[in-house]
Amino acid sequence: MTRIKISIGIILALISISIFSGVWVNKSCDVFLSYISEIQDNPENAGEYARILEKKWESFRKTACILILNEKLDDAEEICSELPFMNNSDEITAAAEKLKHIIKNIKESEYPHILNIL
């Protein structure tokens, strides 16, 4: 009986960690999407928002690389590191749109539903 209780405890812990990490990734992606919207809406302040986005992405990546496959994060990291150094507003808008698409894909793939949890 003790083995069953321990097994159930481990399974419940893994399920709760999975749910928590999915929620955390989704909330973080929402923050990134809001910064991307600010970059697209305010091209004159795009450099400032791009620097903030890059700093937040670096702190997110440290934890997210444990939870998410690195292949999903590599393209977004490349764009985040290039955004602060772009000068042309068309380039910034195009890169921000590509980054928005990548982050939406990450968010959708990590959404906590039964197939992702189990």
C-alpha cells in the first residue's frame, strides 16, 4: 500500500509541475507578445522596447530551456538579439512579426491540455 501511495504522489507531482510550467510559459509568452505589439505600434520607441524584450527573453530562456525543446527557442533568441540593433523601421516590423509568430507557436505547443500533461 505504501508503494501505491508513493507512486500516486509522484504522478501527482509530475502532473502539477507540468500544469504549472505550461501556465508559466503561456503567461511569459503573453508578456512577450505585448512587447512585440508595442514595438509594432510605436516604431519611434522600438529600440527601447526591443532592449527590454531582449533582457526578458534572456531570463526566460534560462528557465525555459529546461521545459521546452531548444529548437523552438533558437529562432526566437536569434531575432530577439538582432532587434535592438536594427535601424530601419520596416526591418524591425518584419522581424517583430516573425518573432510574434514564433512565440505564438511556442505558446500553443505548451498550452496545458491533457495530451501535453500526460
